[in-house]
Amino acid sequence: MQFRQMAGLAVALGAMLIALLPASAADYPAILAEKPPKLLSEYGFFQDIEKGAGISKPSAGIVEYDLATPLFSDFAVKTRHVHVPEGQPAKYTASEALEFPIGTALIKTFAFPADLRHPKDNVRLIETRVLSRHEDGWHAAAYVWNDEQTEAVLKIAGKRMDLSFVDDKGEKVSFSYAVPNKNQCKGCHAINGKITPIGPKARNLNRDFDHGAIQAGGPMNQLSWWAENGLLAGLPDTGVEKAADWLDESASLDERARTWLDVNCAHCHRPEGPASNSGLFLTRGEENPVARGIMKRPVAAGRGAGDDQFDIVPGHPDQSILIRRVSSTEPGVMMPELGRALTDKRVVDMLRQWILTLH
């Protein structure tokens, strides 16, 4: 009995020590492996995966984070984690994604609740994507969770999955969900031909977040927390831009619309992106009205343009190609081309209202 009590005390002390480790203090050699591991559990990012814990128990040095406005992915509930090597913080940049060091992992898990009206109940993990920072750049890998929710397996060639859920109006939605293959990952994440993170920009991280057991005092600004805990260097004292939450109706309509376009479209529609030849540039900092689509004629849009003549016609959403493309789910018409099979009618309504305000 005495031995069992001592063993139990050792386990408890070990758990306390892990909780007290700095956010970045851990080593995950699989991040820098020449080939990604076949199983998500081999990274060691999460504890007790094989017991059904999923991603609920992050290991030491694995920090959860959130974005003000995320990329739309067919209403998936997404959970994001990051690992930054100890003593090598990411560097602040004003407009692009933070400059992460070699050995960083960005870990994003996609899940669907059975009913969107109850987002925390009966949640099924679908896939976890890992972006790992190597000496030659970022490498992408997608892992698909098994039916038992006890492991996720590498899918280099991607996968199609039939999914269904009940939407916020109580109606059943069935669709074909696409896990991206390696080339499709490059298609969305390529800037100047190299894979680059999309979401973790300073302005999109500039919001309060509750870091749970590793944070005392409740929610705190993420950028400040990262800086205090060794994950971020170079954060200015003032002047950090703050991205709008596009669902926050108290924010200005222009900020909501342009932030949504920046996050969902500008990874391709920018001078350094795959859609640079379109001349349509939707980054938040773009100030040229024509480049942003205002009374701009499309370049080689094909049937994506329909009978419309301009990307955005101020005051006339029904004449704007933008509305046609974000509303559609038809291949060759819909935008973004990858990453979704459904239309978010809330976005369409918001963009329509925005165009009505333009002059």
C-alpha cells in the first residue's frame, strides 16, 4: 500500500511539473523528421490519444490559440495549437504571419458537432493538419481521425468523406468533405511559391483568449501572453493593428468585410499569390480601389463571371461578380476554389450589405 501511495504521489508531482514548464519547454523531434510520421500520436503533441482523449490534453509546450476571423471551412469547429522551440520565439511582423523559427509546429484540428446549435456536444474529430517549419521552409501534413477517435492517420493523397450535421436552423446538411492532398496545401498556402501560414498574423491574434490551466487570472491578450511566455519577440508597446471579428455586428461593416476577404481570399489574391495574374488584390492593406475590385473588369474569369462585368459594383451586389462567386458551390465558379463545399449565407448577406454601402 505504501509503495502504491508513493507511486501515486510521483505521478501527481510529475503532472504538476509539466503544468509549471514554460509554454515553449518541450522537444518534439518528429517536427523536423525528413518524412512526417504516419500517425499523429507519434508527434507526442497530445496525451492519451489512444484512450480517446483526442486533442483535449495538450502536452508540455503545446499552446492553444485562437483567431479573430478564421478561414471558413464548411462550418467546421477548428482548434489551433502551436509549438515554438524553447528560447527561439517567433518574431513580430506588422502585416504578414509571424516569423516562426525552425522547429515550430502549427497544429489545426477540424471537427463537426452533430448539431451546430450545440457546438460542444457530440463532436467528431475529422482531421488534424500540421505545418512544420524546417530549414528549407514549411512542410504540410494532414491526418484523418479514425471512427473510434483514438488515432489520426497521415493522408498524403487527401481523402473525400461524406459528412452531415444539423445546422443552426435545425435542418440536416449532408456534403462531401475534402481533406486536402499535399499539392492542394501548397495551392492555398503559397506566397512567392513557398508554403506560408495564413492565419497567425499579429492582427488576427490580437484578441483576448483563455489559456486555461497554464494561465492565472482568466482571459488575456494573446500577443501579450505569447510575449510574456517566450513565444513572441519584438512586440511593440503600441500600434498593433487589430483584426475585426467578422461576426461582431458592433464592428464597422467595412472592417468586417475587408477582414473576411483578407483571411479567406488574400492568400491567393495578392501580388505574391497564386492568383496574382487576376489583378484582384484583397489584402487588408490594399488601398487601390480598382485592385480591390471596385469597378474592376475580371481577367480570364470564364463562366465564373456569368453576365456580370465587374468584380464589385458599388451599391449593386447583384451585379457584382464577388457575390456570384462566394455564393456558388459550383466548381469553376465558386471562390475560394478549395477548402469548402458549402456556402455560408451569413457571409453572403454581410458582403451584400457592404457593397450597398460603397459609392
